Amino acid sequence: MDKAKSLFDKMNDYKRFGLSLIALSAFLYLGVVMPIDGKTVLKTYILMGGTISLLLIATVFFLISIQCKKILLEIEEKEE
């Protein structure tokens, strides 16, 4: 039971990390879209690169969360 509880907590944590990164990438994307004085092409590329990298990391966290959920379901099936 202790392993299942730990795995459940990890699954929720990775999900929360992913959602936080998606929210942060949305703010970075707003920096790309909004017309701001003094914004150069280099800054735009940096913001877009940050947005894409945060979305990729969020995807990895969601995939890890899905793996944890599959393992948790397997543990529950073995207990029954």
C-alpha cells in the first residue's frame, strides 16, 4: 500500500508540474505575440524557444504521469 500511495502522489505531482509549465509557456507566448517597444527579433526567438522547450518538458511530465498511472493500475489489479 505504501508503494501505491507514493506512486499516486508522484502521478499527481508530475501532472501539477506539467500544468505549471503550460501556464508559464502561455505567459512566454504572450510576450511573443504582444507588440512591445524595443523587442528585437532575437528576443522573440528566445521567447519562442522558451515556450517550445517548456511545452516539451510539460509533455514529458505528462507522459511520466501516465506511466505512473499504468503502474498503479497494474498494482491494483494484482491486489484483487
